Amino acid sequence: MALTFKGGTHPHGNKHFTQGKAIQVLPPPELIAIPLSQHIGAPGKALVKKGDTVKKGQVLSESQGFVSIPVHSSVSGKVKDIKPWPHFLGSTSETILIENDGEDSPAEQITHPDWSALSPDDIRRIAREAGLAGMGGAAFPTVVKLSPPAGKIIDTVILNGAECEPYLTADHRLMLEYPDDIIEGIKMILFTLGVKRALIGIEKNKPDAIKLLTEKTANINEIKVVGVKVKYPQGAEKQLIDAITGRKVPSGGLPFDIGCYVQNVGTAKSLYDAVVKGIPLIERVVTVTGKTLRNPQNFLVRIGTPIKHLIEACDGTTEPIGKIIMGGPMMGIAQSSDEVPVVKGTSGILVFSRKEADLPQEKPCISCAHCVDVCPIKLLPSTLASLIENARFEEAEEYRLFDCMECGSCTFVCPSKRRILHYIKWGKDEVIKSRKKK
């Protein structure tokens, strides 16, 4: 029986649009927008000003705390402005706008072809200086993950290649086209943490990736490829840990608490690029897809490229756009503007027609408990939604509101089409506001 976790659901995969398409290099546009806030943690402070000339790979900001990393220019050119710009989380954010000169003149790169000569602290320093962040969507600074708290003993590294979100194929293509880079990245993680065991978790709807990485790691005793059941949200780190090891992260806890470290396959490759090639995180693979697109693709995209440039590169759409989502359809965020740029955590851009984007009418809860059955955290989503709908936020908190990982499984299966996840997000916001006031 395939390894998995309790709960979860089975949305239509819709990966056929791009899973067979090789990664294409997308030329950068004339204007690049680099937000100072692209990761969990404190935004950086700009090191450049309007009118400055910058090079490709040049650092543009300095970190403002331990959970903070810099951003870099993905092109060479001139700083046109630093101002609020449409942001992927909504509203606007301070952003460095760069006019691309088309030259791609590189900043100085420090390479380490023989990375084994480095120390674990050297790799952590490079990860910070290169602005590495989790590329599976959460964008947690990699240097922080590579620095577990004192007393936390890590014995298992899990590389996340599940890619359970419908439509997305960026990680799948990475595993097929850059397996050696990914494996070297795993070795660096093992070395930095002082761990001897790594498991690569891949959903079984990617048999070609499982086969290739199994062959590539056949003679590496520390690394093993594990096929897991095709089920959403199999790629969530707590669920992947449960599926592969049987260990369960406690409420309010982290993988570190049970001896595990989880990292996305894209992040492993970016670590290899930063250490061996001296390339900071200035580009990433993005799946641009949807049945309304004329030519869906997997692109290697410069950070700061606006969404509209990606849509144009897919030859546009066959009908008017109703919704653009950054990420997957289950956990992704609807965008208010096609000027929003690709950031470090952008795994996909989904383009839906107006008909696809239409929301069905919400009806009263019928107490069917489907949402309870699929919840991977074993919460009571319908109860949480009802409490929050009636502004009973403190009671919702008692029902483990903040344990919700916002996977959206509850909303997906609800026969009454209730916006359960929307209520939960609203409840979290209200509780946080109340805490700040206190």
C-alpha cells in the first residue's frame, strides 16, 4: 500500500497541460520589479537608490534580523524607482524597479566547485547571502532551517518532491531535468546538519521522476527515494513526514521537534547553484497553466518578472481572464493585478476564464462532516467556520484555530459550497489583531 496520511482529498490533477513540457528559458522583460518582502520574516532594507546602476546578481537589500534574507537583481540595468508596487499578498509593497539594459552584466561570483572543502557554517553563510528561501510556496529562509535550535537532534532529512497541488509541474520537471544538481543539494543539506539519512518523497503520479532519481541514488547509501500515495495535501511537510516516517508533529510544533528536516526539491537545487556556481536566488521554474491559455508552459523565470509577461509568452488566452492565481488552485492566492511580479516562492501562475472563476452560491451547513473527514490536521472545520461567522473568535481559538494549515480541503469537499477556509483566515486575522491590541 502506498504511503500516506489520514484525511486529505482527491482534486482533479490537471497536470496534463504541462507535465510533458520541458523547461523553457523565458527572456526577462524591459522592467523588473523586485519586492523587498518575498519571504516569511522581516523585509530587507534597500541598499540602492533611484538612478543607481546594478548588475545581474547584485545584492539589493540587507537583512533586518535573523529571520530575514536579502534580495538580488535578476538583470543588469538602472534603478528606475523604489516605491509601492502591486504585491502577491495583496495591496502594495516597497519594490525596487529596474530598467533592464539587456546586457546581463554579472556581479562578482564566488564559486566553490569542490564544496566539500567548506564548513557547515560556510554553507549557512552562503545560503543567507544568496537569499535562499523555501521554493515550495512558504518561502521560509533556508539559513534558518539549516540552523536548528540547540538541543534539537535531526536524524532524517526529507526532500519534498510530492508536488500535490493540481496543475503544478515545476518540481516534476526540475527532478527530470536537474537530478544531479538536486542530489548534490541534498548532500550539502546532510553535511550541514550532520545527518546520515535522506528520503526523497515523490507522489506516484510521477513514475519517471521516481525511476530517474532512484537510479541516480542507487549507490548513495544515505539517500533513498520513496513513492507516496497521490493525495492532497501529501506535499504539506507534516503530512509528508507522517506518510514517510510515521512520526507526527505535535500541535504547535515543528518538524525539528521529531527529528525531521523538510526541504523542497527546488530549494535543494538553488542551494547547489549558490554554493557551487555562486548564483543567488534570481530565477526559478514556474508553471504557467490553465485551459484558457493557448500554450501552457514550464518557464525558467527571472525573479521580478510581471505575471502579464508570462501570460504573453504563452501566446495569451482564448477568452477573457476571470482570475489569476499565484500558486496552486488549493492554496494559491488570487491576484488583483497582472503587474504582480514572480517572487522566490512562486511555483505557478494559473489563468482561469470567467466561467471557471465563478463562485457558486453559499448555502447553510448541513452537518455532513465531510470537512471533518478530509481535514489532515483532525480539526472541526465546520465548527470553526460557524464560530468565526458569528464573531466568536476566542472560542474558535480554543478549537485549535491556528493549527489549521489552510490547505482548503474542507472548502473543496463542502456540498453546501461554504467558504470554510475564508472564514478560518478571517478568524486568524481577527485574533492576531486582538493580540496586538492587548
